[in-house]
Amino acid sequence: MGKKPITSAQVKTLRNNVKEKPLQELLLNLGVDLMMRSSDLLSLQVSDVVTESGKVKTEVRVKQKKTGKFTLNIPLSKNSINSIKKHLVGRDLDSWIFVGNKSHYTKSPITQKQYSRIVKKWMSSLGVEDVNNYSTHSLRKTKPSEIFKQTQNVEVCRRLLGHSDISATSCYLGLEDSDALEVVRNIKK
């Protein structure tokens, strides 16, 4: 099944834990909302979420490095919009969103390894015993997993994740043949 998604309850707790940590607040909120691979998420610049006039965008659409395709226009939640207003409005539009302590030296965003360490530290703070079940990909899976729970619609999740094959999405959601058989058994006709 790969890495586990972060549950809604865990996200809620984490939001409280990162309120005063700009980098982590932005990583959490945008990571959950945008459902991007870490390489794409960390490459975001302020101009991807803030207009030239300084207004926060309500939707984000970016080109994915792996596929070369554009994401759908993904709406930002109130949590992300508030984080952007709080931490990014007024910054140079061509600056990276996810800057760490050394970014002014390196002129680059944090690394995927740094992002991964942050996610593991979050999960540890929640009391998760095996933090190795979680990674940056856990944030990418969080919203689609919740959407699937509520709608049972794999196709919607496939489109949001930008997968070309629905079997990849099924794997992401942890769906197995036994799940399909369970649905069939419960249909009364």
C-alpha cells in the first residue's frame, strides 16, 4: 500500500501544533490542499499563490515535473488562504514559498529530505509508533483518501492526482480486490 495518508483528525491536531511555525504551516496546508508530489510542491513560488496585485489566489494550477501536464485548478481551503495571507503576502513574487533557515545562502527552497524529516517529526509528535509509514507522499494522499471515503469515486481522485491510469489511483487509496468483492456482496438484487 505504500505510505499512509494523514487522517483528518491528525491534520487538525497538526494545524494547532504548527500555528507559529510559518514554514511548517505552509507545508501542511498547501501539501494537503494541492495533492502534489514533493518535488512540485517545493518548487512553488509566491507568484503561484499570490497575484501581482497582492491578492491570494483561490485556485492553483501548476505544471507537474514528472508528467509535464498541468494540474487541475485546485481550490485552496480557508486554512491555506489564511496561511498565505499570514506568511506570503508582501514577499517577492519570484521567491520560493518553502524557505528554510539556509535558503538565503542556497537561493533554493528546502530539500525533499528536509521536508521528509518535518513530516516524520509531525507524526512522532502525534504519538505514531512507526513514523516510517509516513512520508511527504502522505500529504499528497491525505485529501484524495478523504474524498474517496466520502464519495467512493476513484475517478475523481485520479483526476485530482493527475494519474493517467486508474490502477495507480486504486493503489494510492489502498483498494484491493477484497474491497471490490465486499461491495458486490453487499448489493442486494
